[in-house]
Amino acid sequence: MQAQFIDNNVVYRQHNFQLPLDHQQPTLDRINVFARELVALDKQDSDLPWLVYLQGGPGFESPRASANTGWMKRALKQYRVLLLDQRGTGHSSAIDYQSIAHLSPAHQAQYLTHFRADSIVRDAEAIRSELGIEKWATLGQSFGGFCTLTYLSLFPASLSHCYITGGIPSITRPADQVYQATYQRVIDKNSAFFAQFPAAQQICKEIALFLDENNVLLPNGQHFSVEQFQLIGINLGRGNANMGLYMLLENAFMIVNGDKQLSYRFLNQMQQEQSYLTNPIYALLHEPIYNQQQASNWSAHRVRRQFDQFNYKSGDDFWFTGEMVYPWMFDQLATLKPLQEAANLLAEKQDWCDLYDPQVLANNQVPIACAVYVEDMFVEFDYSRETLANIPNSKAWFTNEYEHNGLGVDGEKILGRLIELVQDINNLPT
């Protein structure tokens, strides 16, 4: 009997599945994969179509949020929703530095190779089969969209239709080309931020200089560096975040006994911004989400050298970075340090399997509706258009009304629009 509860007229059921670590060797090690089923109370006995949600990341669990707002509110009007904790996250044999500490670096790296999109999709497919579902729909946000194209490549016959928000990747370009494009988007976002808040540049310089001249510790005891401070630029790609970021900077310093110090409040927020500390898959497998038959060799770190403005030197203008991952993070971040050798092995790995099948996608029959954000800092707009041009039965809503996190900001409207696009593809009445 699966555990369940009811909240605000929504039934929540918990499912646990024992699945192979390596789907190519199903008789060997098993992992637990967790998913939470949601259905409207007055529809729980109805034969509803299923919608499985593929979370962004990589390395983050499914939403723990009210089903009476946002995209879930819209979805529950017509779907039975399955929130999948992707393997290695949430309740799905979660990975952190503690859970794999007993493994050697080589075994850590080998274990982690089984946590990319291809394995996530094979988990979903095994769950679909175990639940006895003939076909289901998917909603993929960001990295969840990457997973969707892998699903469409491997098991298109299992999908009725797909929704994707901010997650149409290039299916052929290597990581270096991805970062060359996204660094330029980060430059654009920095320029817009500092133009909107002219005082922010001076504050950032003062913070960077203070970090250079003092041994500043985060609440967890970790040394806080200029490079770590630059990482909070990830927020520049999230709609309506600029004001909050400026207010945070404005309150960075306090005076204690006549001396200027960075406030505990500011430093605590800086630590909370480092999601890598609790979700290391995001750091370990961020570049491998682009790898097909090649190594990344710390792509973002190498490409950064082409953009000198990000390499801070005292007295220069300050520039934030984006969601890029760097090898120095495994020297500096407390819970990543034990995973440094494994991270280097993953960066050097060349024989990654293909994640997409361009030929299968070129013959796609599954209706795909996408929200593609013109000013997306994380997924290059031109590459998204390039990919979609070669996938039939896809319709895209190109918009600058939202940033990459649009689904979280106005999910009810966005999913509603995508549902209409699928109806258009199927020539169904709205």
C-alpha cells in the first residue's frame, strides 16, 4: 500500500521503485527511485491521462510545493501528475559527499556516470511500464527539456505529447560552443543589471576588494572567495531577480566597533546560494549533460579565458558569472572537496554515450509544445531554434515576456498556452 494524504482537495500518493543502477546490466546493483502522484480529489477514480514532470538541474528533486497554484493547478484540471525525483535527488537514492564517501574516486566517477539524462529517461520508462500506463505526456523544465529530447530519441512510442519550457538544447554542438554562447548572454545580463543599478558596481568592487584582503568565512567555516561571490550571477537569468540581488548587495556591509565587516546575514545568504553544497550532481554532471562521445575537460573554465572581463583583478570592473561550473569549486567548496578526484575523472571521460538520436528526432511524430525564452541566459535561443527546425510536429512560443524560470513565475499561464499549442498540432478544438 502506497502512503498517501489529502491536502486542499488534492490526493498525494507516494511511489517507490527499485530500479537498476545500470539499465544495461539490470541484474546488478539497484537504486530506489521515488515519485509522487498527484490527482484532484474529485477526479481520483477517473481514467485521466498522466503527465510526468521532469525537473530542471541536473541534480534537483521534484517540486515540494502547493498543487493549488502555478502549473500544477492547471495540470490537475485534466491530468494525473507524477512528480519524479530524478535518480540521485530527493528520495531517489540521493547523492551527496556522504552517500558516496565510502567509494574510491574511480568508483565514485563510475557510479556517477549512471545519473545522466539517458538513465533518468530509462527510469521513467520502467516506471511507466510498472504502473501499466500505455502512453503518458511529459513536462520538462530546463534540464527536464533536455531529458525530454532524450526520451523522444529512445522511446517515442511511449509518449502521447510533450511540453518543454526553457529546455531545448543543441543536440549536436559540444560544450565549448554552448559556453561561448552563454558567456555572451551573461555579459548581456551583467550590462543590464549594472545599468539598472549604477551603485551596484561600486558595491561589488568593495566586496571583492574586502574578500581579497581578508579571510572571510561562511557560516559553515568555508573560506569565501571572489570567485564564489561571482557565482551569484546565476540570479541574473531569473526573471524579476535583479531588485532582490541589488538589495542583497546594498546590505552587505555593517560597521562593528568602527570597522567595516561583511554582515552575517549577507554571508549566510551567500552560503545558501551555493546549491552545489547540498546538490553536488549539479556541479559534477553539469558539463556532462552536453557530452556525446567527447570529454568536457572543464569546458566553462577553458572558454572563460576568451572573456577576460570575468577574470577579476583588483580595481577592474566587477562581472558576475552564470551557472558555469569550475574546477576550483572542488578546491574551495566544503562538501565538494571530497569529490575532487571524481570530478576530474568525469571531466576527462571521453566515451560518453549519445544522448540524442538526430534521425529519430527528424522523423518525430509526437506533438511537442515549447516555451522558448528569447533572452534566456542558460539555454541559447539560437541553438533552440536550430534544434526545433529539425524536429517535425513541434510548435514553439518564442517570448521575451519571461526568463528561464518562467514556469515557476507564471506556470498556470505558460502551461495553459502550451496545452493550446498541442491542441493546434492535433487540430483539436480549444
